[in-house]
Amino acid sequence: MASRKTILVLHLAGQIPLAGIAWQALHYVLGLRRLGHEVWYIEDSGARPYDPRRQALAEDCAYNVAFLRHMMERFDLGDRWAYWDAAGEAWHGLSGARVKALYREADALINLSGATHLRDEHMACPVRVFVDTDPGYEQARAAEGDAAARSYLGAHTHLFTYGENMGAADCPIPLLGFTWRATRPPVLLDLWDAGCVSAGPFFTSVATWESTGKDITIGGETYLWSKHVNFLRFLDLPRQTLQPCRLAMWPPTQEIAARVREAGWEIVDPVPVSADMRPYRDFIVTSHAEFTVAKDIYVRARTGWFSDRSVCYLAAGRPVVTQDTGFSKRIPSTAGLFAFSTLEEIREAIGRINADYRRQCHAALEIAHEFFDADRVLRELLRQAEI
């Protein structure tokens, strides 16, 4: 095929072996393969691996490599991946020599989530695409003149972001010095087909209560890279709506766990949910719908960000009620998907979902197909990156 390209996807599904991250990577790897391209998955950042069982960084990467190998073999990609263990100075999957050769031979690499700081060997690849899945932080650093941030971004030939509203008048995040193109999280619809699986009674989500380390200040105002402030705003939701709600989440303290449960939420251990791709999928498919909030930086800065986890709910035909980040300017949120800013809007969304559940499920699937289908999203990304 004249249009067949060799494309490398760089990510961190082995470094952080959680199912949501694995699905994020696979939607790109499998989606590009289905478009007819030669696709390889590579992790060579050298970052220390994370062990979700201990909620801590690890010295040994055996668990991480086993997770990655299983993930790739499940989708017939057992000979298409590589993981660099910096501590042990060893390659897993492909050899180091093969990886370096791929950087010279490939038509393009996609640095998904900015997982890798590109080095000399990466620069041999002519097209280097950065896909920013957490908008706001890198743009703000670069605009402030941070030399490391500007060098990091400047190593790429094309910059894409899930912050689809950035650059608009109602988004204060500056984009000085770089051209950002909008993209969306892709999803492979057939992999989330719920079939005859019945939905349960719970509105659910998989969440991290609090994140730190990437807050930004713009115009004297600080934006938090965390969603806990928005959880607190709507914590009484189960009591206010009498709707059963379940979170797969690690509460950071016993006090927070007690507070969340007292507000009517059921909290379940996220490790069994996220330890493998199948239970994560089952958790979503057996949900009634998703209810979730977004990080403060996405909401108040109106970035237009949309969750790749919420996209999986939509693809499973499960309605989504999620906090508006500005995405509602471009993606309809009147059926199947509901953007909210107030408790009253949440009440209305839940009422509409429960009043005609089958129609809302069908509408959710239609949104996934029209706005997030991997074929459409990835074709457009490749077109804009001139791949």
C-alpha cells in the first residue's frame, strides 16, 4: 500500500500498569494498525516503574513487564513492543538495537501523553508528534519561558492536545510560541460493545481523589491539577438525588474515606478493577452510567478537555454525566452525554437518563461513533501531521 507507514507509539502503560492507561495506549496502537499501518509500541523513558499493589515506585520491573507483555499478546502484538529497564540496564520485548533501528526506519512517532523526553535517537524519526492528554501544564510552562519546557515541546514536529478549547477567548491558558492542534481521545467501538450485558444500578467512575505536582498560575490565579475540589462541591450527590453511586478509588486518608461514604458513595478497591483490562471493561459495561467531575485546571480554565475513560463509557452505550470543561461548545450534551456545572443540571441529567434509559444508551453510542471513533480521530490526526 502506498499509504502504509511505519508508526511508533511511545507511552507508559508498562511504567504505570493500570488498565485505563493500557486502554489509552491500545486505542492508538490498534487503531493505527486497523488503518493499515505498521505499528510498534515502545517505552524507553527509563522512568522508575510504579507498583499499584503497593501504591509506590518499585526498583524491580518484573510486574510491569509482565503486565505489558500480557496486554500486547492479548491483541496479537507480542512481537511489537519494547520496554527499557534503566535500573537493570536491560531491554524487554524488542532488543535495544532493533528499537534504535526503528527510530531510523519509521515514518513517524507518536509521543502519547508526552511519556518520553525525546533524545538524539528519537530525532532520527522525521515526524515526531506530541499528543497532550493533560492540557494546560506544558502550555503554561512554555509561555512563562521555561527553557526545559520549550526544549521538550520543540523536539516535536507537531503538537496536538485534548484541550480542544485552548486558544479560544474564554480559555486563559496562553499558547505563545507553539502551534497546537486539537484532537480527541480515540476509541475502538467494537471492543466496548456491551452486547447483552445488563447494566447495573450504579452511576460509577474510576478516580484519583487528589493529584499534585502540576498546578499552574496564570494572571495571578492558580489552577489545580486535581479533581478533589470538584468532588467536594458535589459530594452530597447520592443523598440529593437518591441515585446509587460507586467510585473505584483510593481515598488518601481514613477521614476522607469516611466523609465520602457518609455522603452516600460506595467506595470499592480500584486494584481489582484496574489490575487487568477485562475487569476494567466489565466495571464500565455493567455500570448504569458514569458520573464524574474533572480537574480544576480543566474546568476553570475551560480547556475543552474530554476524558478517554468517559469515551469508553459512551462506546459501551452507557450515558455519561460529566463536568463541563468547555467541550460542550463542540460536542452535543443533550442526550447520552450531559455536561454540567451545577447540581441542578446533574439532577436533570439523571432524571432524563432514568426516564428513558434505552434511548439514552443509544444516544451515548451515537456520540462515541460520531465524535470519538478511532478511525475518524486517527485519520484526522495523521492528515494534520502530514503522515
